[in-house]
Amino acid sequence: MRITDIQRCEVRPGRLVEWTLSPATVETAAGLPDDTRPPAYIQESHIKTARSVREDGLFVPTWLGTAFDIPGRVDLDALQDALRDWTLRHETLRSGFRPDGDALRRFTLAPGAVSLHREDVGDFPDADGLVQHLQDRFDTTADALRWPNLMYAAVVRDDSTSVYMAFDHSNVDSYSIQRIPAEIHELYATGVEGGPAPQDPVSSYVDFCEIERADADRIDETHEIVARWREFVRRCDGRLPNFPVDLGLDPDAGLPTQKLMRETLVDADDAAAFEAYCRPYGGSLVGILAATGLIVRELGGQSVYRTVVPFHTRVKSHWSDTVGWFVGGAPIEVPLAPGLDFPAALKAVRAEMHANRSLARMPIARVLRLLGSDFRPTSPDLYSIVSFVDGRDLPRSADWSELAAYGLLRVSYGDQVCVWINRLHEGLWFASRYPDTDVAHKNMRLYVERLRDLIRSVPRG
């Protein structure tokens, strides 16, 4: 799925309808007892980071979302039923947290207690005004420090309707977002045709949180995983790594605003040739990381490329349809000797990934706590990432362009660089959040152009 922001996802004028969880649902939630299942470490870290940044006087929206079209004249009642049925399938969306000192206490609504409130907001003849309204509403509603922290909207026109769905990051990851258009389309079509909603059971992310946390709590500061992270952090001068090029940051200026860079990287033929070349070494992700190492050596004179590689933690198939935040990180270090060429870089990255990928199953927030370091977050991102996702096997991925389907992210503030490269049927799509400085823009532009050149040229020798 193409990742972008709300400003560049083909928003068109129309009549706006919004859905939030109903006042009755919110009132019921306020009286619920605690759910003994704890937050995931990644959820807890995210919410505490949001609170820390807010206490420093900065409101930093961090919601994720999706946008897609429903062709033809919409049946709003059927769409509302589809949105509600989909929400009920995923327990994390009806579960939230109450602060209790330094801890978070979970509560979870029963499916029968959940209903949606629909509001007909009115006509928006101007796309720019509609974009600003949607962003403001999502900022306020899909916020880490409130509940409910999700919202749905539809822009209704005679020939099509655009659906927008936004969630605080604690409930969703990129994979979750990319599954939504097909699932809502299926539920909507069933509702229009008068059939029953699909009843296939979906495993609960809330259950996963409990399982993962119990496993993480079994290790202590003497565990080998903690020791390996300790050495990595030490070699990063006591921090987790940023993107290793000059970003023009002023350490005394506070958290900078960010910009978004997003574009097609290469077409389908170039993507396929690059994948075929890299497959003996582990595939396109290994190739992207190897290329990045060579490029940062060129741009910044780096002698080693250190990064934290995001991996999904859906290690069992029964989590594959579950909405949640299933992401861990593994540290890698790639020496960048002056004579290092691309095949040698591929081998080095493959060796690091083979040695360290298992570390991604241990939540980084748990490891940092055991390291005993003061990692009080001052930025919404603990570290920079270069992420690769192949979405071609996801339901209806071949229709994403026709349906104007996008993954949405909020670009606001941050001093890190986050890069997402997605394999689509049409090729490779690039998106990045980065600090809004002239130096960062110049170096990120150079990075994209050199990455494109490498992807195209490597298979040709």
C-alpha cells in the first residue's frame, strides 16, 4: 500500500459523515472493572512517551490510518454496520487504558456494549478545507492519551465514497492498516446483499499482549539478549541510533517539525530484478539495508552502519488476521570498509540478520528497562528505522490503485528519520518522515536518488 499523509491521498470534496464510539459505549467503559491482561511493552512505551512529550509542552499527533474508496452510491447504514462489525472483530479496538500512577490499567468492553455514533457533518466543497478538518479531528480523537482513540469518516459523493479510518498507534501497525480496505469491502458487500456478517474468529491482540509480556518478564539483566543490546547501545554512545547522515539538527532548538517525502522508487520490472538478485542473500530487505549502508558511507563517511531493523512479531499463523501492533526490533552493525562492494555488503547484512533477528521477539522497552539507563523519551521515535514490507499477498492488493487505497501517517514533530519501502504490484514505493531542515532535505533527496540508482543498476552488474 502506498504510504502518505492526509494531504496527499486524493481527498475530494463531498458530504462528510463521521463515526465515533457512542456516548453510551464510553459511559459503559468508564464503569468497567480492570482487565487483568496488561498492556504490551510497546503500547506502554508509546503512551508514556506521548505523556512525556506532552508534559514538555508539545502536542505530537502520532495516529495511523487508511483511506480507500467504495465505488458507486453508498448505503450508509450498510457501511455503518460494516464498520461496527469490523471493530467488534478486533478486541484491542474496544480495549483501553487508565493511568494509575506510573502504571496502566486495562479495561475491555464486551462486544454487545459497543455501538457507533454517526454524525452528518455537512458538505465540504473545498478539498483543502476538508483535509484540514479531517486532520484536526483525527489529531483530537485518535490520541494516545484519550479513549476512545479511533475515528471513522466517509466523504459521500454520487459516484463514489471515500472512507477514512484513524487510530492511535497503540492499536495498529502497518500490516493491520493494509488489511482494512479488503475487510471493510467484504463486510459492506455482505451487508448490501443482505447476508450475515462473516463470523470467522480472529485472535485477540489483547491476548497476545499478555503472552508476550509474560515471556518478556521471564528475563532479567543477566540474560544474553540484554547483554547484546547493552553492547550495541554502548557502541552507539549510549543511545539508540539515528539515521547516520547529517540532518542539520540544532540540539538547543527543541523537537523540530518534520516533512514527508513519498514517491515511486522503481517500477515492477526493476523491483523484480532487484529481488531476484538479492534472493540468495535473503531478499529485498537485505538488499535495501545493504544499499543504505553503502549510501550513508558515501554521504557521511560512516565506517559502520548501525540501525535497528523492524520485524513483525506475528510468529504464529493465528495472529495473521489480528489488528494490533506486532513489531519488534533487532540491532545490526555492518562495517563499511572503503573497498566494500554491494555483494560483500549483502553478505554482511545477511550475517547480522541471521545472528540478531531473534532479538526482535524481546520488546525493546523491556530491554531498555533492564539496562537501567535513563531513556526518558523526548521524541516520539526512540530510533530511526528503514522498513520493508511486501504487500502483494494481502487481500485485494492488486486493486489498491483503483480503490485509491493509502496507508496514512501523521507528519508532525520528530528528530529521527523513518523510512518505509513497500513492494506493490506496480513496483517499490518510498515514504519517509524526516526533520524539516535544509540539510536533512538535501541528504534525504540524495539518499533516495542513490537508492534508486543502486536498485536499478545492481541486477545489471
